[in-house]
Amino acid sequence: MNQPNAQSDDALSQPAQDELAIDCPRPSGFVLQKIDVPVALDVLDSFLKEDEAEQHETFEYLKRVLDETREAHGERPVA
């Protein structure tokens, strides 16, 4: 039996997933919380004060592992 392409009124009354408020629970159970932006920026800035060689080594490791994971799923490497 063919299903109509139109949405029901119930579907129209529900907001799209990307329209939900940031602190609204998702069907997955995951809840995004508001963050303190200045504190988050301070944390990110603090990363720049760390050992540059360690940063490079960590980036290369993460990139390699990401590429391996992407390859295992038939996706292209990061580049």
C-alpha cells in the first residue's frame, strides 16, 4: 500500500531536531548544556602555551588514528 508523502499534523507540531533548545533533552538522551564562553576560550588559549613539540606529536597521532578509522569505514583520509 502506498504511503502519502504528506506529514501529519503531529509531525508539524514537533520542532525539527536542529530547532530544539540547546538544553532540551534529545531522543538520544544527550543534553547539550550552555557553556561559559570566556572560560572555554581561556582553556583553549591555555593549550597554546603548552609544549609545541607535544602539540605536534599529539596532532599527528590523532590525525593518524582518525585516518585509520575513516579508512576502515571506506571514507577518505583527512589530508
